[in-house]
Amino acid sequence: MQQALAVCWSLLRRLSGDDAYERYLDHLVQTHPSVSPLSRSEFERRRQELKWSRISRCC
């Protein structure tokens, strides 16, 4: 039961984007080990800038 809840919690975090920073760190370590990571606040700031700097409408 506890394992099922952990899987559900992990899935919920993934769908909501709550684990984006952890996934960013994992990606950085695996593919770009020589690059220093952004701080969490800088990562979130850039993420918000990307989200709101584009036109997101159909017409």
C-alpha cells in the first residue's frame, strides 16, 4: 500500500511539474557534468519567463 501511494505521489508531482527542478538536476548531472546548475530560484524564474514570454493562444 505504501509503495502504491509513493508511486501515485511521484506521478502527481510529475504531472504538476513540481519535480521539474529535481529532473533538471538529474539531466544536468547525466548529460552536462561540467556545467554548474542554476539555483532553485533562478530555475523557477527562468521557467516562468519561458512560460509567459510567448503568445499562447490559438489565433
